[in-house]
Amino acid sequence: MVQIGNFHVGAADSVKQPVLSTGEAYILWDMLMSRYDAIMMTQTYQNLAHDPEFRLILTQGLGRTLEKQVNKLEMELDRYKIPLPPRPPKSVNYEAQSGVFRDEFLFRRIFTSIQGFLDHHIWAIRVTVVNDPLRQMFIGFALDEVDVFHDLCKYGKLKGWLTIPPMHNC
């Protein structure tokens, strides 16, 4: 019997099934669900944002990070035969020109969400002890999130949208 990943030639009873703990199955499902929520939130914020540069950053976050990670997570859930959570709508589009939500407020909501996702990624890495490739995928996600966080820190300071606590001299 020859097996390369999930493709095999030979007797089916000799196929080595991928190993996944119950906790890791939940983490996969939860990470996908949280990414779906982040996509819907980002699309909503795109509708509310006024600053073209900020809208571009939101668009890039969807394409470079969120959609890419969703695709990987969906593939993993399929591989382990875990039912997918309900997928959100393809896009969230509506006219939102009321001016009630300022870009600074939207930026801070995104920034706070990314801070939370950093913790979420670390939790996923800590719990994924059985499946090495899965843990490596979560490490990659965490590193992507650190890069996004770093870039948002610089952008937020440049725009004056990042709330900086007062300096303290001892």
C-alpha cells in the first residue's frame, strides 16, 4: 500500500487515518466560525468607512488574511470530515452614509478585535498538541496576525486614531 497524504493505492484497511483530538476538532470549527464573523464585521465596516485609505486596508485584510485562512480551515474541516458551520453571506453591502460611525471608532474596533485574535491564536496553538501540521498552521495564522497588528499600530499612530495612554516619568 502506498499513501501520499489522503491519497492511497492499495488495501483500504491499511490506510493510516489522520489523527485529531476532540479539542483540536473543536478548535478548527471555532477558528472557522470566528473568521466568518470577522469577515462579516470587516465587510460591514467597509460600508461604514469614509477614508479611502482605511477602506483599502480593510479590503486587503479580507483578501490577504481572512479569506486565505478561511479556505485553509474549510479544507482541514473537510479533510477530517467535520461538518462546516453555516457560511455567512458572500458580501455585506448596503448604503451607510449617515456619518454616525467615524473611521477612528471603526479602526479601534478592528484593532481591539485583532488584539483578541492574538490571544485566540495562542490558545489554539497551546491546545493543539496531537496534530503537528495543524499546530504549524495555527502558528502561521498567529504570525500573520502579529504582522497585521504591527502594521495597524503604525497606521493608527500615523492617523492619530490609536489611543495612547499618557506617558509616565518615574
